[in-house]
Amino acid sequence: MSNSTILVVEDDAIVRMLIVDVLEELEFTVLEAADAEEALKVVEGKGTVIHLMMTDVGLPGMDGKELAVKVRELRPDLPILLASGYADSIDVPAGMGSIGKPFSIDQLRDKVKSMLPA
């Protein structure tokens, strides 16, 4: 299970740091991006292995759902987890998951594990 690489896209530096800390504690490798543009650069990196992308929906500029659609064009099989303070009200595209903010460490762990390929 460990050795999976997760790309975390979150514009709030403190929130991003907390998510990264939790995921690293769970022994995931974590890549970080502060916005959609940065995330796309990571995803476009030919040699970059990513097993899951977790993105905040409320990003500046291109939002998380638009980012997810673009990422899917580049990597059709990549699981994508959308995080939102309004998770109940976002319609999640097929094959993607969502998690409501704020979430507990356990919720994050369980959600991420459920979305990673076995």
C-alpha cells in the first residue's frame, strides 16, 4: 500500500502542509502544488508517477473540477479526490471521489486508501 505517490493540490499553504504531513505519516510519497497550473506541470511531467491526485475544489483561477477534467485528458486512469467545504453540493464527475472539509485524519486515510488501486 505504501510507496503510492499522491499529488496534493491546495492553495492554502497551512492546509496543504497538514494534508501532506498526514499522508507522509501514512508512508505515501507526496507531491505538492499550490494551484491548477502548478499541478498540470507536475502531471505533464513524463516520468512522474502519480497514483492519486487530491485537489481542493476552491482553487484560484482554474478550479479543482476543471483541473480534474484536464488531468483526466492527460491521465485517463488517474483516481482523483476532490476536497470541498461543500462536498455535499458538488456533483462529482464519474470515477472521482469527494471528501468534505474539514475532514479527520482517519477520514482522509480511509478515503485515500479506498481510491488507490489495490
